[in-house]
Amino acid sequence: MTDSHAILILKKQLKELTRHPVDGFSAGLVDDSNIFEWQVTIIGPPDTLYEGGFFNARLSFPKDYPISPPTCRFTSEMWHPNVFPDGKVCISILHSAGDDPHGYETAAERWSPVQSVETIMISIISMLSSPNDESPANVDAAKEWREDRDAFKKKVSRIVRKSQEML
């Protein structure tokens, strides 16, 4: 698979999202000259701790997309068990295809070339709604989620307010 195949797929997905926006997020290129770097804004899902927030992230696509998954990194502050302290999102569908060497995920839960920007973003929105503290990327956030929910809620409330102020 060549860069040109990845470019065609990404252009098609961008065009589709521009024509038919999906509730919960918006997406566009960071720079019009680079189809492999996308800026996304995720709207905090209703009825969650993140409701009302506007969280920016960057999707970085590899040259062999869709064979390999992109990475997603929040550029807005984020406090969540499944987001590393540096903002990188850790969810199954962004893990390379095949069997999990740690045996935690099935191959069916991991990356597949049938995924799209839309399915990735819907998965991230779902992650915000339902943190998985059994396999945390941010151990401190997971510990606080389990042991001190009030403190967790206060931190998230602060980042939601901060995200609103950044608009």
C-alpha cells in the first residue's frame, strides 16, 4: 500500500465529514498541505462528567493508513483513566491489529482497516462516557476514579470550565 492510497482514503473521509458532520465532534486538517495531521474538537458527551467541554485533540495518521491505526493525542488538558498524562489516548481500536501480546484485548477489539475517523471519534466519545479503570493509561486518574470519585469529579469539572474559557 502506498502513501497515495492513504491520501485518497483520508481525503474521502474528510470530505464525507465535511458534507455530513457527526454529532459530538468536528474534524479538519491542522494544515491544508498535510492530510496526515487532523485537528479534532470533541464536545463533552451529554450526561457525563465531561458534558459542556470542548476538548481539542490531534489525529496523526501513518503513511500506511488504514493498514495501521492513527494516534490520537489530546492537546487540551484531560483527566481520564484512558488518557496518558501526555494526552495520548489509549483505547483498543487504536492498538495495532492482531492479538494483544498482554492477552487483555481480543483481536476483534483492536484496529481494523474498516475503522474510519468517524468510528475512532465515536469510540473516544464513548471512552469519555465510560472510563475503563482496569487497564489504565493514567494510573493516578484511575486510582482517583476508583477511590475518590468526588476529587475526580472536581478535576474534570475544572478542565471542562477551562475548555469553555479557551473558546
